[in-house]
Amino acid sequence: MSADQHRHVVAIDGPAAAGKSTVARMLAEGLHALLFDTGSLYRALTLASIRAGIEPGDELALVSLALRMDIDLAPPTIADGRLADVLLDGEDVTWLIRSPEVDAIVSKVSGHRKVRDALLVHQRRIAAAGPVVMVGRDIGTVVVPDAGVKIFLDASDVERARRRHAELQARGEQVSLDWVLDDIRRRDEIDSTRAVAPLRAAEDAVRVSTDGLTIDEVVDVLDGIVRAHWGGQSGLTA
Ligand code: DC
């Protein structure tokens, strides 16, 4: 892999519900880049494991499932707020993978080294294909360490819980704000203390806190960072 291979990758990492996906979509649109939310892969695998009756601690069964299932991301075909179509063995599971049931165990599923390895190859292939905004936890540190731009997006846990709660309510999910805050804290703890690829900012990442900023303001900040890295022009569309 040459040092320049991933110049056109914008890596956006950060904790759950920091606003990464929404902001990344707008940024990708402005830059004419593909949006690749890598959490979708872990979520689709988690959904498939629930359906198959596999325990979240059963690493080998999860890897075997990851290798035999067909996960595909495609540009959205339905205008219902989705960022992309997520297809699991051909079935549209875009919203099913965002359910509280998946939220509750996805951190455990994604904590296994072999599970992460099984999904890594796929992520790198997509990253090499062209201009892409990649969203995740370890894009700048592990998946694409030579990304042209690395951003670490953060916000306080209370702010993130408020946003995730509003999002779930809008979709008709009945959960309390306290439950969401507990869930976010629990996931932060698992994501940042796991042995394999823990959530942390890459040393050369630009850290951006979204507390008190609107989505448009955050997108403006990120757009400025990307363009500054390409000397005033969008290297992504070059
Ligand atoms: O961003 P999200 O909430 O959709 O991510 C779901 C889970 O997947 C989350 O617990 C962290 C994990 N994840 C990961 O470990 N590495 C990534 N690159 C993306 C997500």
C-alpha cells in the first residue's frame, strides 16, 4: 500500500452519537465523495448474529458468520433519512440495524479481534476505490492510518444522549433519556477500553468538539479543515 494511496480518504472517528454520520453525509455531498459509515458493517453482523442465535461472546461463530454473509452498502434508494441502503443477504436492514436490541450488544460483537480482521479487508478495499468520507472508531488509527485528513469528532455524553434520544423518539422507539445516557456511557467504556483497536484519536487527527454547534456549523468547520489540507482546493474532487 503506497503512502499516497489514501490521500483521498477523510477519516472521521469519535464516540457514539457525536453526530459523525449526519455531518459526514453533508460533508461527503459537498466534496462529491462516497460516504462509508463503517459502523453499519458491525451493526449488520450483530443483527445477523441475533437472528442466528449466536452469543455476542462467541468469537469463532461470529467470524464464520461474517465470512459467509453478504453485506453491501449502496447509495440510498428511499428518501426516509437514511444515509445509505444497508443490505444483508439482499434484505434491506437499514433501520433494523439501528434498533435498541442491536445497540445493546454491538460493542461486544465489535470487540473481538478476529471479527474486526474479518471486516478490515472489506473496509480497506472500499477506501482505496476513490474519494471517500469514512466514519468509524479506528479509521485514522487502524483501518486507514495514511488517510489524507483525520478528524476526531466529540461531544459531551449528555449532549450525545440528548441527540440519540431525539433520534430514537422520532422513529417511534420508546426509551427514556436515562436509558440512552447509560447506554452511551456503557458503550464509551467498552469502545475505549477494549484491547483491540480502542477508540482514541490518532496523533495527527484534528479534534473537533460539537457541543453547542449546529450541524451546519460543524460541517463548515470540517469542510474548512479538508480544504486547508488540500491547499485551498478540494483534493477529493481533483
Ligand atoms: O457508529 P455506530 O454507533 O454505528 O457503531 C456501532 C458499533 O460498532 C460501536 O459500538 C462501535 C463499533 N465500531 C467499531 O468498533 N469500529 C468502527 N470502525 C465502527 C464502529
